[in-house]
Amino acid sequence: MTPAQCQSHLADHFATWVLDLNLSVTSVDESHILIRMPVSARLERVGGMVSGQALAALADTSMIMALAGMVGEFVPTATTDLHTQFLRPGTGPAIMARAEVIRLGRSLAFTRAELSAEETGKPVALASATLALP
């Protein structure tokens, strides 16, 4: 699967408000996906940092798309568990999410993501999710 194919799947399968995050897939292969979320005033909370809700949405979306990269096509899933640890304020021009599938079973996929500030590379949040497969 190519970044352009993943970008198309984002447009075809995700809610409009997720698309409003202006996510762009920068790389994808069977082992991971890298997604960029530009920081804008709409995503900032008091203090000029990216809101936790936007970070959690980026993490969840990136983990679902990591599954698509692994299997080579979009898989409609349901997030049954999402755990996010916020490590430091998300600031700078963009937040990068690197996500991967840890284990793929018949009915569940276990995933994780690391979100980092594009400018500094410092980790902003860590997330893990369990995805229910159709």
C-alpha cells in the first residue's frame, strides 16, 4: 500500500471531523505508518498546546491505518480499547504519529503509536489500542 492509497482510505472511511485534522500519510509499509498532523489554532487549547482530544484522534487513526498498511487494504475495525499517555505539551508546526501493529489475530489487532513533535522529535504521547476485526 502506498501513502497515496492510505490518504484515499482516510478520505473514504473516516468522519469529516477527523479529516479536518488535515492528516497526511508520509510513509507506510508492512511494519509501520507515519502520519503528519499540522498544528493549527483550531487544535490548540489554552497555553498554545495541541489538545489531548486531537492527539488521541491522531493516535487512533494512525493505528487503524497501520493495520491497513500491514494487510495491504483498509479494514473496517472498531476500537475497543484506547489508552493514551500524554508526556509533554504538543507544540511546533506539526505532530508526527508513528504507529504499528504489535499482534494481528483473527478477531483482534493490538497496536501502538508514538506521537512526537516534528520540530524537536521529542515524544508528546504514547498510545495503544485494541481493534476488533470484522
